[in-house]
Amino acid sequence: MLTYMGGDAYSKHCNKSEREANIMIICDPHLKEGNLIVVEENRDKSTDCYYLFELSTSEICVVEEVPSQGLSGGSIFIIIFCVVVAMYLVLGVAYQRLLLGARGIEQIPHLSFWQSFGNLVADGCDLVFRSHRTTEHYRQYESPGGSVPSAASEDKIYDQDDHLLPM
């Protein structure tokens, strides 16, 4: 129930008190638009005069959401991904072993790719994180010997870090 007080004063009745409106708000989930009805106009007393309204609307109804019984899109994606990876491994091992006669680690499908995968990731990181530097960027620093390295020596130094990520 909403109560609005402090309205205009009555002129002759209700002891010239301020008008008061009480609004009962009722949930009706079947209504498309709200419906306001004047229920009572109590202004024939000397005190406690008020107007009583009833507002029926579907806007205030609490909608209880039923938890979904299915899987989310992410869960379905992960399940499909895991099934595809498992099928790739099982069918690849079966093909390598039964048709090609492979034994041991050679049964892994696309073995040469997986052996070089770490180096490919390192090359990708190298490309992404080092490609934005220009030669001017390197030239603003001095080498440990105190002289500015030439472009040829920079390339030589750059090529010497391949041993840092052996794979």
C-alpha cells in the first residue's frame, strides 16, 4: 500500500485537513495494461479522510525463473571439443598402428607437427612481441661495451637468442 499525504486541504469538511490518497497495488499477471479503480472516497468524516485506489498490474508480479534443465553453450562447446580431440587421437593411433605399422611414440598422429608445436608457439610470440620494435628503438640503448651497436651487429645479437627456447 502506498500512501500519499500532504495534498490540498479540504475546503469545508474533514476539519480542513490535507488530502490523503492510499493506493493498493495488486499483482494480476493476466493484465496487459494497468487498471486503476477508485475503491472508496472517505471524506464525510471530521478526521481521517482519504481516497482509496486499487491499481492492478502485471508489472509488479514476481516472475520465478525456472532453472534451465539443459547445458549452456560453453559446456556444449567443451564437450564437442573434447570428443573431437579424443576421436582424433583414437582414430589417428589406430590408423598409424594398424595400417602403417607404427610402434611407440610414432603412433601419435601428425607427430612431427606436435614435436615442432612448441617452437611454432615461440615463433608466434616472437613475432607478436618483438615485431613492433624498430631499429631506432634498439639504437637508443648502449651495448655493455659502451658503444652504440650497428645494424649488422643488432641482427647478429638478435639471432643469438634462439638457444633460449630449445624445443
